[in-house]
Amino acid sequence: MIYAKNMPTDSQRLALAVARLNRRLRQERHSDLTPSQMSVLGTLRRLGPTSPSAIAQHERVSAPSVTRTLNCLVEDGIVERSPHPDDGRQVVVELSDLGEKVLAEERQRRDAWLHQRLRHLDARERAVLREASALLERLSDS
């Protein structure tokens, strides 16, 4: 397939828009946590108490990478680690009360910024973004 030199494809425009929005949302963060740490916290919030390997699978990263991230979060008291109830060789991790608070504060800041921007769109545009959100989730989960 030949692409026009100065004509971005749909996939290029989408990738750029998603990357720019993601970068802008990260700029609204006021935490010392890295994007990887925030992502792991979000995954823990969605999955509930789980194993590091389940987090790695969900995040699509290596188990050692998740282990390093979790070690930092445990050290900071944001995540708690406990023995697996059925398998003594494994552990279960979950958000601590502090982790819940940190995640909620970061999401509140992000959501407030985004809410302000969405208010400038008309009802049709917001409906399009609602539909696009579902499609973007499907793409990211595939």
C-alpha cells in the first residue's frame, strides 16, 4: 500500500490523537508515581486482590517488571502484599487504604480537567466520544 507523503492515514491520526491526549492527561497528574505505577494501581483497582502474574498479563508486560513496580509501591505503603491463601509459593497484592486514596485523588484531578474540556463540546460530539471510548477499549484489549 502506498501512502501519500503528507496525508496521514486514519491509523496515524488516531495514534497521534490518543498519544497527545494521554500525554495531556499525564500532565494533570500531581503525583510522584510513574505512569507504570499508576497503571498498576488502576489494574489493581479493576481486578481487586490478585497475583503479580495476573497484573503482568493484564498490563501486557513482563512479570519481573511488575515485580519491580510492586516492590516500590509496597515500600511506599500504597500496595499490600500477603501470602496466597491456597499456594504458599505465591503472593496476593491489593491496594492499601493509602493506595485507594492516591488513586482516587489522581483520577479526580484527571477527570476534572477532562470534564472541563468536554463541556465545550456539543451533545453530538460527546455522544461520538462515548462511542469512541468503547471502541478504544476494544482496541486496547485486543
